[in-house]
Amino acid sequence: MIVFRYLSREVLLTLSAVSAVLLVIIMSGRFIKYLAQAASGLLDPGSLFLIMGYRLPGFLQLILPLGLFLGILLSYGRLYLESEMTVLSATGMSQQRLFCMTLFPATLVALVVAWLSLSLAPQGANQFQLLLNKQDALTEFDTLEPGRFQALRDGTRVTYTESMSDDRVNLGGVFISQKNISSNNKDRGISVLVAEKGRQEIRPDGNRYLILDNGYRYDGSPGQADYRAIKYDEYGVLLPKPEVSDEVTDRDAMPTRTLIGSDDIRMRAELQWRMSLPLLVFIVTLMAVPLSRVNPRQGRFLKLLPAILLYMAYLSILIAARGALDKGKIPAVFGLWWVHGIFLSIGLGLLYWEPLSLKRASRRSALEVARG
């Protein structure tokens, strides 16, 4: 029991450290991506941390299996390097028994990954999609920042203001450039509006208008001399009415209970993917235990690179099989299970190959001694 607690503690501590580092790296990259979208006006800066919170379960369901895999390699590799595993082996600790002891932390991780994959990650993806729908309903004035040119998502209008009140109603030094497109997608030139100041008004019918004061409007095509200039004291621009969609179409945002029993091949592929992640935990544990065995003279990092390449191959083939299943290139009966079967066989081979090799070597030595 003491050895069991010691090994479990070593694995879980290393797992936590590795997973934390991987999570920081991945979330930093995603945060920079969302920050760039917020800077260009595609996202509300105030929702960045909320977005990262919704995406966190999706990150963790992929990070934890890798964290466990590296945790076993690093923690057990240190024990081999410091000859602690040699002492345990002398007391009867075999690779199979070591694997059985490692199943406890692996089961804890598998339960967490199952909870993330089957429940929490789809809920987070659903809330993330709804948040994006709300962002799509924002006008450029909802995300406009003073002193910065901002383009709409389709690039047909560019807006700029020198100053803006705290309630986002009154503007100063307004510039609007809009590309005019006819109903048959024919370019009809560009309209440019400049004004000393402007304000947003909501009419009783619910429509929102941008009222510009003391400015000019220029209409024409770039490179041509025929253009029109109009001076105005007051000019009204109808702003698009925001429409928030409650529709969520992404598969990863659908509840697991919706996927169960579905005849759609894409839904079945998504369900198998979610079920594959907890199964992945046990198979990578089976591979990591024998791969962690190193010679103290060689160092514990000798097998680390091949082990990581093996894990990457496992995950890459699993993702490729998911894509092939989506397109109907793989029969639904086989699904993703054949990938797990291949790497389960590899794990069993790694677990039993070295003990069998040692037994053969012992027998060979005994025969040589008997002949001598």
C-alpha cells in the first residue's frame, strides 16, 4: 500500500505540472488569436475571458491524456534513474504489477476526461457558439474604439471616430467609407461621409440611426473624375438591426444524448470521438509503463522522443480516421475502434516483450552454463 501511494503520488504530481504547462501554452496561443480578433473589431474585448472559460474544457480533454502519458514517462523514468525501480523489482515488482498500480491514477484521469468529453466540453462549446452569435449581431458602433479605423466583417464599410462618449452615444470627428454594391453584385463606387460630430438615436419603431452634423458626403469611383459632393447640416444613416440567433449547428456543441441513436454518420463519428478520449487514457497508460523503463546509464530522456512520436501517431491516426468516417470512407461498424485496437496491441507487445526477452536471455545463459 505504501508503494502504491508513492507511485500514484509521483504520477499525479508530474501529471499536474505537465498539464499546467501545456494548458498555459495552448491557452496563450488561443488568447492571442482572440485578442487579435478583438483588436480588429470582430469580438468584444470584454468577452475574451468568458470565451477562454468556455473553451477551457475542450482544451483539457486533450491535454490530460498527454499529461498523464508524459507524467508516467518522467516520474517512472526518474525512479529508474535513481535505482528505486531496481529495488522494487528485487522485491517482486513486475511490469504487469506496475501497470496495475498505475491504473488507479489512470482511472481518475479517464473519469475526468469522460466528464469533460461527454458533458462539460459540449456545454462550453454550446455557450461559446451562442456568444459568437451575439458578437455577430453587434454593429460596428458597439465595438468601435476612438482613434482606430474599423472595418465590418465583409469589408464593405470602414468607420473612424476621433472621440466617443462613455455611453457610446455621442461621437466626434466621424469618418465613414462605404462600398456601394448593387443587387446584382455590381460595384457602384464608394461613398465617403465626414462630419464634425454624430450621435446614435433609437426611434420609437426600434430602428437605430446615426445622426451626423455639419459634414460632407462624397460619391464616386476611385480613379475617375466624376464624383458628387454634398454638404449637409444633418444626415441620418440607418444602422442594421441586431438579430441574435439561438441556432447552434456545430457538432461539438451538441449534447451527447442528442448524438446517441442518431443515424447521421457525422453524429456517430462525433459520439465515437467523445467516447475515444477516455479509452485513449487507458491505452496510453499501457504504452507509457514499459516505455518509461530506462537504463540509468542512458538517462530517462532516451525513450522520451520515440514515446512522444508514438503518442502523436496515435492521436494523428485517430483524427484522420474521424475525418474519413465523416466522409463515409470507413464503415460505421469499424468506426474509430480499429485505431484503438492497433495501439492496444502495440501497448500489450511493449508490456510483455521485454519480460519475455529477459526470460529467453536467462534460459540461454543457463544453457550455456550447463554446457560449460
